[in-house]
Amino acid sequence: MSSSVISADEVRACLRAVMEPNLQANVVALDFVRNITVTGAGVSFDLVLNTPACPTKETLKQTCIDAVAALPWVESVDVHLSAEHRARKRDDPKTQVSLRACFACWSSWRTYKLGSIRWVQFV
């Protein structure tokens, strides 16, 4: 295993201690940390948040910098902030609402289904 892979693993392990306060999980588990690059004593990586309007983005960035800078061999840390909206899958059953279940007891309601779209018509 090359030293850059070991170093990247060290950086990733160090960043597991950084928690996202709103989601109550570490930034590595949330897949916020990407493209870790180690060049000599310098480390750079992307911090990809789930929204560009994240209220804690600057604090989170500084916490990541402080965590990585604590490694004895690191002299410089460069973090690139970006955001990526992660929508739920359309076929995810958690996002589908079954109107048939809501109105099953009402005989005057008819439910129609076209693909994954459902609507109700009052007769």
C-alpha cells in the first residue's frame, strides 16, 4: 500500500471525529468528504454539503481544517466547499403516498393510478 493511500486513510479517520450538528452524524459517514489528495505535507479535499444554504458550513469547514491539521505530518490544509442536492429516489416507497389507503372506507371516492402518480376523484 502506498504512503499516499495510508495518509488519505489517516485523514479520513481523523475527519470521522467531525460531526455535522444538524444531522448528528460524522462528515465521512454522510459522504461529505471527497477527493482527498495528499501531496507531501499538504492535504486537500472537497467538503460537499447537502445544501448551499447550510448555516454551519463555515464552522464545519474550520472544524475539518483543525482536525486534519492536528496530524503531526500535516503542514497545510485546503478545503473546497461545495453543495449537492441529494433528492430521494422517485421509486422510494417512503416518498409515495397512497391515497387509496387514506380513502378506502369512502365509497364515493375513486382512486386512479397512472405510473407512480395517484389522484382521487369525487363521484
